[in-house]
Amino acid sequence: MPNTMEFNIIEAESTFLHPRKGFAPEKVRFEVRIDPLTGRTGHYSHFGAIKPQRLDLEHYKKPDVKGFCPFCLDKRDVATPKFTADVYPEGRPSRGEATLIPNLFPYDIYSAVMIMADDHVVPLEHLNNKRLYDAFVLGIDFLKKIRMLSPSLPYHLMTWNYMPPSGGGLVHPHQQYFATEYPGNQFIDELAASKRFYLTHGKDYWTSLIEEERHAGKRYVGNVGASHWLIPFVCLGILGDVMCVFPDVYCIEDFKEQHVNDLVAGLLKVFAYYLAEGIMSLNASLLFGPEGQRYFPCHLRISPRTFLNMRDCAPDLNFFQAILGEPVCVAMPEDLCKDARKFF
Ligand SMILES: [Zn+2]
């Protein structure tokens, strides 16, 4: 079989005279990797220099720190919006502790926020099976509903900022669900490259990726039912990503209850891994391509986030990501895979 997928690594080193080693010459290695799908690059450097910082979750509960939280039960009824009757006649649909509300700051025509729990501060270990399941079932139902209401919006997304290092404006756990024609540059690049791959090779890149990674064994973490979990060759997050691919789901309508079960079961394994690593904050996205194509299956990406330090809460993103649009990762995907695999 000819190679259809290339995992290119540019390795190099920089030499300097080290101040803590009597100014002896020191060589430090770094890598640039080229994403086999999009051709985008990512830097691997600063190995081991950034560790996830421990967040003081009790601190976030203090009234003067907490401030006004519209998602807390005592404020929710008066402070959060309701859907119009054509979307949800009941205004704010709920399932268990999960409650869906329109986004006060909408990303598109139909844009919702999922309040995932009653409690204001929910540590990762309390994002349990029931809370996750209820949130994803209700959120996926919303995406299917807005597909009917607005079929011209081709892409459906779940996005998630969890805890302050992730950029989340509220500590109270919540996700966003929306449909759009403009899902972001990364999404559009992946989609266009997936189509090119399909037209060139006559098969879906993502299914090929699973086969390739499973065979190589260096970045394939494991499967949960029909979902496949792996570490991307080029991670977007500074502490590395976990990715999950659903090879039989091409659009929102294909995502069934069993997929939610697999998603939640896999996420719980990832969270157990994160707890062991001291990771307390993350970004995540679940992406659905347009109807009618067979080259861009649904996939989830999770990136751990941290402050660089707790002294001045410096963010873990800098000019690389903000200006150059270049991811930097301080851990090798192959090492992350060995650690994550213990939990699958
Ligand atoms: Zn709250």
C-alpha cells in the first residue's frame, strides 16, 4: 500500500553556554511537526518546563471571589434568558441537572449555553457519568433541533471552556452548542484537507488515521465502543491534546445515544488521567461536518489548560498562538499516549 499519510518531523538543536553548568556548552533539542492532514506546523519545545498548576477550588466559592453568577440556582430564573416558543416552548429545557439556555452573547442564529450542574464549583472528579450524559444528550438534541429550524447552517459544534485557565468567564460548569457557516479556521482547514484527501485517495482520512495509528501503536490510546481515542501528531494545546474520532458519524443526525455513551465513557477515562496528572482545566470541542459527505467524521479534541504560575496567573498561550497562529507543545505525543493509555 503506498503511503498516503506522512508524519514529518523536523528535528534540530540549539547550543548555548549554560549558566548553571559552569557555562559549559549545552545542546537543547526541539522539533517542528507537520500535520499530515492540514500541513500546518506545530512546535515541540520547552520540554517539561510547564507543569499544570493546582487551582484552589475553595477560593472560587468565597462570596467576594464568586461575585454574581447567573448560573447559580438562586439567580438562574431571573438572570438567564429563555428560548422563544418556536425553539423550546418551555423556555429552558432541562434533563437532570443540565439546563439549556440561549447564549446572551450568541455566536450565530441559534446559540445555546448548557449549564451542566447546580453547584457553582464542580471539580473534574464530580463531572460524573450522569452529569456528562445529561448535558450531552440535551445538547445534541438541541443541535438536531436547530438543524431542522435552520438547515442552511451546515456545521454543528459543542465547545467547552472549563475553569478559569481555559478562558472560561464563569467557574460554574457550562458548554456552548451552536450551528454556523463559520466554524473557525482550524475546522475549515481540516474540512477542506479531508475533502482533498478523499478525492485523492478515495478514502476517508480519519478512518485511515485510526488504522495507521492503531497499527503503529505510538499515539493510539484505545477505543471505547465505536469511538477511537488518540493523541494528535500535532497538538494544539501546550500540554498536548486528546482526540476522539467517531468514524461512523458524519453529521449531527448520525450521532445516536450509543455515541453519547461512548463519548461520556471515554471522557471519564480522560478525566481520570487528568486527575492523576494534576490537570484541572481544559478546552474541548466536538465538531460535526455537513450532511451528505463521507470524508469528515465527527471528532472531539480536548486540550488541558493551566496558568503558568499562580503568582500572577500568566496564561499558557503567548505570541506563538496569539500572533503567529502556531501551536507550541511541551510534551511529546508518544509520551502522553503511554500515560493516557493506562486509563483506557
Ligand atoms: Zn454559579
